Amino acid sequence: MDQGAMNYVVRVLVQRILALILFWLGARSELSWHVWIYFGTIFAISIAASVIMLRVNPETLSQRGKVVTDSPLWDKVLLGSYWILHFFAIHWVAGREWQGSVPSPTLYWIGMILVVLSSLLAVSALAVNPFLESTSRIQAERGQSVIATGVYGVVRHPTYAAVLLSALGIALVFSTTLVAVTAGVISAIIVLRTYLEDRMLRAHLAGYLEYARKVRYRLLPYVW
């Protein structure tokens, strides 16, 4: 079994556990079933997605486990900011604003659906793109080519679209002001990263300009 892929899976699962711990540290109170369903769901999805990817495309997981690459400075700054905010800070903030239950059961369930859909979209992208590293760079040493199959036939950056769905989902699950603000900052980072990465791919990846003409939208069909 690919050791790099397994290391990445373990890291993802640890991130999910730390998110729960940070929520509890922020709340310092009894957690309702809403919280356990939310964290249980994202943990279960992470396990299921990891099992699928280990069987379908373990090389992608191994490559995503790399933390040191030749990606540009803007990518390192944006990736680091996104990583801290999306996996840790937003859950600590949600804990700080926790009042013992969710403000809106309806929004909670809509948010949970979006969180699940975001994971399905991300796995769909990971399954077909062997060049889907965590960092943004041209992988010349791996012979990177344009991927236009599956969800890449709908939008050019489906994993970033998945992050936007996830951020919105978390904002709806907890439905508090600071969580919504944090989700907005995460979304802004992702939009900027999408723009910069798309510009880099247009300039340096063979075939990407033609692909961009066929698949017009970066993140949201009929929007952008």
C-alpha cells in the first residue's frame, strides 16, 4: 500500500478530530446531537472517501500529502490561510458562539446536505485527476496534462467549487454571525486562488486555453 497516501489519510482524519476538539474548547459546554451528527458525518465521509481513493487513485492522495513544493508564493500564503480557517478556525469560532443548540433546524439540515454534496464533488474530482495536488503549480516533472473528463467537463476547478459548498454548508449548520464571516473569508480566498491558478494554467499548461474555451466556467456554471 502507498505509504504517502496512507500518511495523507491519517492527516485528514487527525484534522477532523482536531476540529471537534477546537469546537469543544470554544464551547466549553454540553454538545447537542446536532454537533455529533455534523462531526460524525464529516469523519465518516472522510473515511469513506479515503477508502474509495485508496482503491481508485492512491497516487493522487500521495501527491496531496506533499507539503513542500515549488508552488508560487501567492499559493503558499493562500493555501496556509485557507487551511487554518477552513479546518480549524471556523470550528473554534462555531464553538465560541455555541448556545446549546442550532438556531434554525431547517438551515441546519440544508447545511448538512451541502456539506455532504461538497465532499461528493471533491471525491469526484480526485477520482479522475491524478494531478490534483494540494498546491497550485505546473507539474512538469510528472508530465501534467489537461483533465477534461467527469466534473471537469462542467467547471474547471471543481475542488474549489466543493470548498465553496462546504463553507456555505458550515455557515448554515451553525447559523451564527462570526461563522458566516469566517465562511465568507474562506470563500474569498478560494475565489482569489481560483483566479490566480487559472491564470497560471492558461499561461503555462499546454492545452489549457483550448480547454478553457470549451469549459467556460471556473467555479459556478453560468456565473463564473
